[in-house]
Amino acid sequence: MKNLEAKMFNKKASNPKSKPDQILGTLALRRGQNIADIGAGGGYFSLRFADSVGRKGRVYAVDSNPKFLEFIRNSAKEMGLNNVRTILATEDKLNLPEKSLDFVFMRNLCHHLPNRVEYFRNLTGLLKSDGKIAIIEYKRGGLLSFHRIFWHHVPQEIIVKEMDGAGYQLEKDFDFLKNQSFTIFVLKK
């Protein structure tokens, strides 16, 4: 199936400037873990995660675009990856198993979410007790940047504040991405 938009997302995610290998290394996924890639787009990270977590692990590629999910299913099949499940996201439900996730991964998605505190509060029931949420989000950028002009960004300090309000605490933040913040959160104890 030809899906130029999905291919474009994957090309951008795989670009060395986007540092995909460093992102994967930072997450340090292990065999047997379960991860949800929310806002999976073309599935670049979902497919990489599937290799990292192995046959006993599970990757849930979550997106609101059925064409992207079809693209991901076809790509996983071509690659012989049987541990990828595609999930159609709706406004009010993600349809993921309760208390099953070791990780939730979101890349360049927060600026699309209307009520982030409530959204992240709802994710707490999907995480295992030691589960984590990794958020990569665009920085504001320069005066004439696309991200700034069209509000395609959420400042890191806002993400931290909203995650606190949703019941999470910042575990780590990273500064190796030039145009994005990268934070990892855990449930408050």
C-alpha cells in the first residue's frame, strides 16, 4: 500500500538529525516489555520497538488514522514482526489492556491533545506500577518557526506541570534533541 504521508513521517523519524538510535538507547527497552507508541504515525518507532522487546514483548501502535495503522500492519508483516498490534484511537478511549504497559511513548503529539492533564490521568490505569511515559515534544523555535507560529509545541515546563497534575513525577530529562524536549515520567509514589 502506498501511503506517502506515513512514509514521510518515517523518513523524518529515521533521519540521523532526529537521533532515533540515541532515543532508543535512552529508553533501554528490554525483552518481554510492553510499550504503546501513541501517535505512531508511519510506525517507524513501533517497528524499532518491536525488535527491541522481542517475541515475548508487545508493541501497541496507536493512532487515530486508520490508513497509518494499515501501513504499520503491512510493514510489520513484511518484516516478520508478530508482536505489533495496531489500535485505533478514539477521542475517549485507547482500547489498551489495563495495567499492562511498561512504557508509553509519545513523539510530537502533546500539542494535539486538548486536555492533557485528563488525558494523562486516564493513562495511569494502563501502566504497570513501575511503568513510564516518555514524551518527546517540539520546542517553540525561533520567531518565524512553523512550530511557534502554528502552536505546534508545548514548552517542557508546561509538560512537567501538567504531568504533575495528572499524577506523575519527572524521572529524567534529556537535551540531546535540538528542536525537541525529551522527558520521562513515572507514577507518583
